[in-house]
Amino acid sequence: MSPRRSEKGKPLLPLKVTGTGSFLPEKRLTNDELAQFLDTSDEWIRTRTGIRTRHILSPEEIPATMGIRAAQRALTRAKRSPEDLDLLLVATNVPEEPIPGTAPHIALGLGMGKGAFADVSAGCAGFLYALAMAGAMLHAGMAETALVLGTEALSRFVNWQDRATCVLFGDGAGAVVLEKGQGASGILGVALRGDATKLGLLRIEAGGVRLPASSETVRAGKHFLQMEGKGLFRAAVGMMAEATRAALNQASLSLAEVDWLIPHQANLRIIEALVKRLRIPEGKVVVNIDRVANTSTASIPIALDELVQGGKVESGQILALTAFGAGACYGTVILRW
């Protein structure tokens, strides 16, 4: 069954983004600092990833605090209080606790009240999945005001002796407040995809019901994030390009009509290959991986917040948000501001 196609100029899911917010931990870790305990260098990391520095949670910091701070900033800019929220969707790869997850910790920290909340797990594409879900619920009349959050502390799940993975990730959170709309703004097209044959490209093997935590799994390093870099690179570019074209087709738009492309900030080489494949001018592409590294589910909302706070997004502009991640889950959301 083919997805419903939008009439040109008319949103599939009418809504307004009334506030954005983000938060990065104070502690910064540079490539030169990594080189003090890893067989690596600033040049090696920069030329392969585009990353210069990343923000890392200190051991005493509670991860949920990042999400709470980002959400508070988004709510303030939306001129809303936590009690106004009907819905909170939190995208994350590794929850605050296996049970009950992260969303209730965020809701409690915000003082949200009786609104609905839930975690969304779709790898680094989780924020886009949550954004589409929230938009559909607003459109269906199931909520009037929603907050969608991406928050991640993957620094606590990387092997700091493995330069192939630990140099890539940073911690952070980003949030948007969505309100039901009736005008031209909103979600114009959505393409959410999955390819389970690639689930082995990015994973943490232990800690779930398949392989519960034990002294053996800890000794074997099975609680660390594992990645097949070359396979991930090849898959990611094609995935995001395919989903972007599909979402634009649903929106009855062309690539030339996109004002801003906000890709998942996984690796600068992946972003460059995607831009080349889509033939989008570099001036339309949002990149902040050099400063924040790969913040997974938080990467797109952090980049969006920086763009908005920089005064670069104008009413009526077309934004293409695209990501890929573990699972493999991937997708694109086309948004008119």
C-alpha cells in the first residue's frame, strides 16, 4: 500500500514547531586529549570523521538531566509550561533504566503532570520516528501539545580503548515543542524505513533479555557499543538518500525546493557523500559534527535548535530531516516551518 501523497503546498500533518531547545554537558573532550591515552591523533580523527571535540557527561551527572534541560528551554521558547503537555515522546538508544526507561524520569523532572509519555527506540533515527508519531497523534486529535526529545549518553557505553568507536560519540539532548496547527506549516512528507538484515551493523549485545548482564558478559566487553564501520557507511548514504527522495515525493516537492537539509551527524564523510548523491548545495546543509560529534538521537534536534537560535530559519522554509541508525532504522521527515 502506497502512503498518501500530500497536495502541493498542503501539509500532510498540520502543526507548528513553537519551541526548540538543546543541552550539551559542560565537559569537553578534544581529539588531542583522546590522543593522550589512545593510539590516535587529532589529524587521524578529523580526516576520518570530521570531529574535533565532543561533550561528555561527568561520572556524577545524571543523564536524564540533559533531556530535562533541553525540554525546559524548548518549553520556555514556546511559552508553555510542562503542565500544558499532553504528550512526551523520548527517543534514546540506551534508557535511563531498563525498566521503566527514560520518559518517566524526564516527565518527573519536568513536573509534567498527567500527560502521556513513552520511550521510542529506533536507533539514531529515533527522533524522526518520534516526530512523525507525535505529528500523527496531534493530527488525529489525540493531543494538542507535544514535546519530542532526543537524548543520549553513549559515552557510557563505548570502549574507551577502542579508537574505532570511542572517538565518534558525544553526549547531549535536543527537544521540540509541537502544537496542532491549521495553516501551511507542518509535516509535508514522511518516509520511515527499516532493514533488519543489517541489524548487526551497530549493536550492544548484552544487557537485554537475549543476553542478560553477568560477570561473563562484562569481562567479554559485550556491554560496549560495537560497530561495523565500512558496512555502516555504505548502507547509511543509500538509506538516507532513498528516504529523502521518497519523503519529498510524498510532499510533491523537489530537492531544489529544500531550504535546509539537517542530516544525522554520524560522520562528515557520510554527510558529504549524501550531499553529493542528492546534489544539494553545501550552503543548505547543516553540519555541527566538528563541535559535538555523533550524539545519536539528539543530533538532529541539537542541529535544528542551533539553526533556529541563529536566526537562520524563516517562516515557510522547507526543512529535510534525515537519519539512519541501529536496526537498521532510517527515514526522512519533510517539515515546512
